[in-house]
Amino acid sequence: MTEREKELSTLFRQHYRQMYRLANILLHDDAESKDIVHDVFARLLASPAQELNEETTTAFLLTCVRNRCLNVIRKRKIQERVQQLYLLDLDTTIIPPDLFREELLALSEGINLLTPPICREVIELHFRSGLTFREIAIHLGVSETTVYKHLRRSLQLLREHLKMRLE
């Protein structure tokens, strides 16, 4: 065992609990918290040029854990947003007009009265023309996130309108 490995082994034993506790508080995931702490030490082992000062070692290690946790949280949020966009994009069920005539009239009225023109256009392109978020974004010259926000806002307004009308 090299001198560097002995030093890191000692640091691992001294600081593991504190580092793990911080990761677990931030992530609420036992396995991922352990992985992050181990990853911090693996990176330290892989970079022998990194000298650790005895006075700032604890702060340095906790900062490394915090930063890794923030990266994981950021990645989770991006994955959740993509998943929501994907699920919303798949939901293109069209109800036959003869089955729900009154609801469709209320919905059409809500679209015309409540939604701004850009939102109406997004609804038209997505539900009537069957375009995906990416295709709508290209057509309108905006980002997919903007298309999602317009559609989400429109659907929220329409739900409220239908809820009030059908009560």
C-alpha cells in the first residue's frame, strides 16, 4: 500500500460518516449517497497531484460531496422534465366528437376565450395536426421547453374552465 493510499484510507475512516450523512440529507437515497462518497475518494486516489491540507480537509471533502450531490440532483431534474415531456407528447388521444359533443363545445369555447394566440396555435399543431414538440418548436422558431410551457399553461386553463362549466 502506497503512502497516498494509506493517507486516503485514514481520511476515509475519519470522514466517511459525516460525508455520507451530508449526501444522504441532500439525496434521500442510501445507495447513491454511498456511491458519491466512494466516488470522491476514488477521484482523490486517481489524482495524486491533489494535496490535502490538514486544516481544510474536512471542508474540502464535504464540498466535494455537496457538489457531486448537486450534480446528481440537477441530472434527476433534467431526466424528470424529459420524462414529463415524453409522456405529454405520447398523450395524443382524440375523443370522437359524436360521443362527447357538450364537452367538446365547452373545450372549444375555452380554447377560444381563455388561451392566448400562441397557446392556441400550439394546441392546434399538437392535437389537430399531430406534430411532436420538436416539430412544433421548429415550426414556431422556439425551444421545445417553450412549447411544453405553452401547452401546459393552455391545458391548465382549459381544465379550470371545464371544471367550472361542468359543475
